[in-house]
Amino acid sequence: MEDRQAPGKALVVGGSIAGLSCAHSLIAAGWEVRVIEKSLSPPSSSPTGAGLSLDPQAREIVSSWLSDPTILHDSSLPLDIELLQFVDGKKDRKIVARDDNFNYRCFHWTDLHSLLYKALPPDTVLWDHHFLSLIIPENKASVRIKVKIPHTDEMKEFSGDLLIAADGSMSLIQRHFLPGHKLRYSGYSAWRGVYDFSEDISSDTIDSIRSAYPELGKCLYFDLVYGNHCVLFELINKRLNWIWYFDAQEPDIKASYLTNSEGRSVTMKVNQEMIEKMHTDAQRMWSSELAQLMRKTKEPFINVIYDSDPLPQLFWDNVVLVGDAAHPTTPHCSRSTNMAVLDAEVLGLCVKKWGAGNLGLALQEYQSIRYPVISRQVLHSRHAGRLKQGLPLQDNTAFNPKEASKEEAAGILHKSLPFFYKAPVSMDQ
């Protein structure tokens, strides 16, 4: 099946984790790859994200792309435990659900991106290149894209056998084929922040937060209250990642939109007045330890949470969607990055199997393998978010963390996710 006459040439639009993952998988399949990325240079910090977690299957795949697989382990901390607790009266906590065999590992976005980028051949990524448009010739044997380099106003054109859209939930390439498709606002947004305590390891803030959350460093904590929930976990190099989800009307994105995240959200500009109000609200709602952590965090920001109903398809001719361009999702089941890594792996295996001469068959197989998985996982993540926020479900009931049965509570753990333990990477699985 594989055509070994000449390597295929792939163009990847988007140099975030999804795009770099595709570069690795296609290079492993013997293809030539060029990544087009609008950022000026490799990021030294994430403009729209912070902590993320990888499941065992995604970690195994990423490790296969690195010359030293141990570096992935050394760049992360374990999340052996998932713990959800109802916070009653700011101090009292009732365990809602707990999984002591969680087996995820957490990373800072920038750390994982850097590992993937540095493991690629030099000059794979073209920085400061803005995608403008695509053209598929009548014979559909190739695809051309036009890009612009803003600081020089130079226009360039690239051609390849395959175009991979890894440009996030607001994908221009997805919009080219599905101009009427819209994102769905979840009904809530999230304050996010990373508290760096590397120079303050014995402060009152850290002592108190470790006392209130004694399993930090190995536990993914969820604090649930009515209409809100908060996530807390520790990152490597003495950093604490927190996310506070709060119900809110959809903001005016045209006025407040800052940038497209890894795909699952957009990020609002915030001002000092908004931050001060957040601090006041946190003091009223959360424990004094968590509120103090939020107050001490520099440069918190707001993610506006979106997802999308499953798309009608994942490819057109020799153009294919991956990552959040293919499946914008809410973050409640740690799916965005994990799904992107699996997309890349399956795509690489399919094009290696069929070769550049049978690209249509390769993309059809990619879609057949991934579509059932991503559709179920996106919808499950949406459901989990509504449960944790206490939003009405289809039957007009709402999850009550204080009174939930053991069976009801188990439904919001990560392990209730379809394909939690392993997703197929071939038609044989």
C-alpha cells in the first residue's frame, strides 16, 4: 500500500502543540514537513494557557518522538490522584469522588511545546508567517497556500501534497470549508493563573495552601460550589496552576478577544478593576488559602470557554483538520492536548500505510478512526462541565455535589470518559 517512490510533502498551518505533533508524526512516516506559524518566535511563555495534563497513551506517543524519552517524565509532575470535593462554608470540605489510580502527568504548556519544538529538524517551523488562503488545483493532486510575513510585507506561496489545519478552534482553514459553522459558548468562563513560588517556598501562602491541600504535587484537586468550581494542581519548578470556572454571559468577543488558545478557548483582555473584583469575589467564595493564592498570582487572565458540535467531516480532498480545528472542546476532561497528540499519531500512521499516492484513502481511514472517538469525548467533556458548574441538563435537573450519590459522583471523574484508558490508532483496534 505504501508508495516508496518519493516522500510526500506536508504543509502544517499552526505551530502550537497540535501542529508540532503532526510534524513529528509525518516526519516519522518519511514525509517532508513545513510548519507555518504566525508567532514571531518560539514562545518563552504561554500567552493563553498554563498547566495541562497528558494521559498515559499520549505520553507514550510523545516519548516516541523524543531522542531521550526520559525527558518527558523529568519535565512533569505526577497526577496520581483525582479528587473532587464540595466546599461548604469556605472551610468544610466533603469528598464527592476520588480516583487513586489517575496516572496522568502535568506540564506547563511552554515546557511541552519546547520539548516538541527542539526535537524537530532545524528550520521545520517558519515563524512570523501568517496564513492567508489556500488553493486546490482542478486535478486535486496538490494544495497551495499563500502567506504573509508582516514585518516585511513579503508574500510567499508554498505547495505540498497535504495541508494540515492545526490552527485552533477559530481555524481559518476550517472556515474555508465550513463558513457557517459556529462555536458554542459554554455558559461560563474561567479565571486562570500560575503562581510561581520558586523564590518564596516557605511563605505563609505556600504553607497554608499545602496545609489545606496536603496532596499537592500528586493530586488534581477540584473544589465545587454551586455555580462555580476551581481546579488546582502543582507544576514542576515550584509553580501552582489554578483555574476558576464561573457562570457568565457570553462576552463581546470582538471587543475583548485577545488570541486563539491551543484551541479550546479564547482569552480576554483584563484590567486591574476586573482583577480586583475577582480578588474580592474569591475572598467571599473560596477558602482563605485559595483566595490568598489567587491574590498573590501575577497576571491572571480569563479564558472564555467554547466548544463545538461534532463537525460533519474532518477532511476535504487533500486538506485535513487536526487538534481543536477539528474538535473544539471544553477543558474538563483534559482532552484538548491529548486528542491533538492522538490525531497526529493516527494521521502519521495512515499516510505511512497508504503513501502519498493514496492520500484520499489515508485521510478516509484517519477520519474513520478518529471521528467516533473525538465526537464522543467532546460531548462527554461538555456534559462534565455542566455537571461541575451545576448547570441544567437535558432533563432540567442539575448535579448537586452536596447530595450526589456515589454513582452520580463517579460520572464526573475523568475515568468516565469514553476511551479513557486507550483510544484506537488503527482500524484493527
